[in-house]
Amino acid sequence: MYIQAPGYDPMWYLLSLLIWFALIFMLQDLQMWRYLSQVSGFLSYLGQLLNAASANVLSALEKAKRRDTAKSELEATLKKMVDFAVIEPTALDPNGIVPKYKHILNTYVETYEHEIRRVVDDGITVKNLATAVEALRYMNLIYKVVDHYYKTAKKYKAFYLVIQLTMLLPLLKELTDTVNEAVNSFIKGVPIGDSAGPLVAYNVLSQCQAPTYHSAVKDTVVAECDYQGRRLYIIKAEGPGSTVGRLDEAVEYVFNKLNAKPKYIVTVDAALRLEGEKTGEVAEGIGVAMGGVGVEKFNIESYAAKYGVPLYAFLIKMRQAEALTTMTSDIYTAVQNTTKRVLEFINTNVQPGESVLLIGVGNTVGVAQPHATA
């Protein structure tokens, strides 16, 4: 004979099972809603950041605009450049792709500056604002990409897509905050962390005697001078406007037009540090210290191989956020330290009567540059 236990209700037992099964099947939907809410919150934050940065750039354009330029024209120019697209060359046949990349990159920079120059007079301000607008364009691209994947995941209930997107949010937030600060730095025209290379080159140049400046290469200065009986050829982007110059063309100019035969090609550049490293650490190595797409690096390596010149490098370690924002005291101290080490390297490895080519790699915003005399 079956005796029901006290307090036992079969209906409640079945209802509990149904609730548990429902929760199991709904768990993924609940997690999906949670992750989508996080991404939506980030998009709202990024949208506010983008609007604030756009307002800052527009305000800077208004202060520097030509007298006959209307505000509507400034807004139209800004919108046009923020939505600007750069199409990579085809790589179906990789032979000759480097000159294609270089041509597209040069055209891109010239187009950006041309659009800003139509509404702004001062040349230095044109370069600074062009870079600020470029940073704004990057922020806008991040927003569009994140929004695209957010809406795609929401539309198709792509659970694992939204999980991956959520995992990237801390990195994306740090990146967008950095780019937002970079916009303000370029508007102000102050040196950033990436200006470390050009600043080292400028410091070395200040130790030289009787420097001569050549301005044959666009946005780039080639200086030649004497340092304790050694001939120095120093290349950096022309400042203080925001530009990285055309360093590979300057190297070609040194070899072909100045007929130089340097014993070493020395490059100095900012480098991303690892989490276990400290900002301002300086490392030395072999090769060309240079980031970016790799076009200029490829060309400089080709010239070095052609003429049999050893490549030496100095790397100033910093975080990406520090490279794109106003230069910190730690990086400035590292610049002074690197200057001493470069001069020591020259004294030790280059004998009197010999020459060396020094390249300060990076954005030269805020780094003053003497006027060319040759």
C-alpha cells in the first residue's frame, strides 16, 4: 500500500521540474540579454565620446578657419573626412605591392591636408588638425564596427559573437579613451609619446657643429653636421606640425644626392612595452625601428642591404595610450637618456672621419624644427 509522505505535493514537484527546465532553456537568452546590454552601454559611452571629440575639433576649426569660411562648410568638411575611406591595393600579385601602398598612403595624407587647407590658413595648424580629424575618423570607425557586430548578434541571436564582443570591451574602451585624448593633444599641438624618436634626433642635432639643412623631401628635414670629427646625417619629420615625414625618401636622398657612405644607419623610435616592462625603458637591437604599414621600413631595409650598411636601433618602451597622448615625464627622461646612449654609440663605433645616418622615427608634433638653409 502506497503512503504519501507528509507535505509532499506531486503537482508542486512537477511544477518545480518545469521551472528548472524552463530556466535551463532560458539561461542562454538571459545571458544574451546581459551581454547585449553591456555592449549597448559601451556604444552609448562611445557615442558621447565621439560627439564631444567632434565638437572639440569643430571648435578648433572655427578658431583657425579662413575669414570667408561658413560654419556649414566646416561641418560638411568634417563629416566628409570622418567618413573617408582608404582602399588597400590588391595583393593578388604581390610583386610591386610596396610602391602601390606608398602611393596610396601619400595620396591619403595629401588629400586629408588639402581638405583641411581649404578652410584653414596656417600650415602648422593644418597638419595638426588633419591628424586630429584622422584620429576622429578612427574613433568613428571603431563605433561603426562595434555597432555592426552588436546589431548582427542581436538580429541573428549569435550568442558566441556577442560573447567575443563583450570580452573585447575593456580593450576597446582603453583604445577609444586613448584616441579621444590624442585628438586633444593634436589640437593643442603638444609633443606626444610617439614624438620621442624625432626629439632624440633633434637633441643629437643640437650637439653638432655647423649644421646644414636640406628640405628636398616633402615634410622631412635632412641635416648634416660635424660631431667630434664625425659626419652626421640626421633625418626627422619636419616640425612642429603633426607629420611623420617621408623617411625612406630622405634616406634615398642621403645616399644618392649627398653621396653619403655611412658606417651605420641608426633608427630611434617608440616601441610598445609589455605589461611586465616599465615606461621609459630603452632597448637596443638590430634592424629598422619603425611601425606602420611597413612601406618605409621595407625601403630603408632595401637601401641598407643595397649599400651594405649595418642597421642599429634604439627602442623607447611605452604603452599605446602613452604613445598617442601628451608626452609624460618618464618618456621625456627616457628621451634624454637615449640621446646620451646614441652619442655614446657614435663615439664608440664610428671613428673620426667616418659618417653615420641617424633617423628619428615618429610623429614630430610639437617638436620645433629650424628652418632649412639648403
